Amino acid sequence: MKNTKLGLVCVSLEGEKTDLARKFKKQAVKSLQNENVEVVNAQKDITLSRQEAIAQCREAEDAGADAIVFLIGTWILCDHVIDAARSISLPMGVWGIPEPISFSSVGANAVHGTMEELGIRHRLFYGEADDSEVTGEIAAFTRAASAYRQCRSARFGLIGGRAISAYTTAADPHQIKEVFGTEVEHIDQLILLEKARGIREEQVDELVALVKGRYGAVEADEEYVRKSVSLYAALKEIKEEYELDF
């Protein structure tokens, strides 16, 4: 499985239990790596100021992070996280540690409540830094964030229109753009058919041989197999020509 990328910004405050915050960060990085999550800023120290938190978030975004999780190491000032969160455009989460001496859970809940009031979308995670249950949740969140980022820049090829007046076969490109950020490229069905008719016979022969070699049996008539692989080759051409992702 390909590693997803996470920016893990451990937030603390001068005068608090910064030794615990550093311990949490180290444990969290190791646990997340076990979940196939690459922490892009694993070598960075904890943050002790608003400016440091903002800088780490921006650096993680530039490094290709799919999401940001604020690991609350101790009691903190909420504006350190809020201003950092507003400086980026990635999905984000807040992680509180149930260690009473650190006051992490108190800080995490203060940040969570502030984000709720300000309408900043986020996920709240709660658990020890080496707890596989919570790191599994964060790994799943990061994978979802990775899919979301890919959708935001993706191009979807929609060939043809609504079939036989069936409303369930119709898609609203505006809704798709609003929900997923994906651009819909509407392509006339005739383009596909014309391209399929223009596929070279030698290429069709190669594809038919590939199909027959890959599957245990092909029971369709040769004519229909050749037409099907011609459509397949034409779709690949359209994908390249229109720079489609799917």
C-alpha cells in the first residue's frame, strides 16, 4: 500500500511539560509509520509559538502532506492552532492525549470547542500516542484526505448523456464540482465511436490475444470481442487526449 502523507504539528507552550510533548511526538511518529503514514515533518521539534505552528503547517503543505493533525502536547494557547489552521487549505484534525500531567486533553478540548464555534472543519482524535486504535483512525483519516485532494484536481470524462429517460443515469456536473471538486468533461458518444472505428487492425489483434490469454474462456463471438477491445483502445486514447483521470 502506498504511504499517505501527514503533517503532524505538535503544539506546546513554554513553561509547560515540553518534555512530555516531545515524548508524545516521537511515539506518535513511530506509531503512524506502522500504519503506513509518512509524517513529512517527523524531524521537526514541537512548536512553542504561533509563528512556529504556522511555519510547520505551511512547510508540511509544501512537502505534499495530505492532511494536518495538531498533536496537543500540553496546555496551549488556542490561537497558535487556530491561526495555523487558517494558514493552510488541508483537511485537519486535533489530537488529545489522555495524560493528566500534560494537560493535553484540556488543551485539545479548548481548541476543538474554538474550532466548532468558528466553523473550522476538523476531526477530533483522543488516545495515547502509541495506541493503535487512535493511530488507525488517523491513518484512515489521512487516506480519506489523500483521496479528497486527488478528487479536487481530477478530471472526469462523461461520455454520452442520459439513457432512455432514466433519471438515475444522469449526473449533475455542478453538484460533482461542489462536493468533490472534480471537473466533468462532457464528451459526445460519437467521438468514442469514431475513434473505435479508427483503431488499427494490428492493435485490435494484439488486444484480442491479450484478453484471450488473460481469461480462462471468452465465449462471445469474435466480432463482438473485436468491437469491445476497439472501444477499450478508443477510451484510452480519449483519456490521454482530454487529460482525464478517470
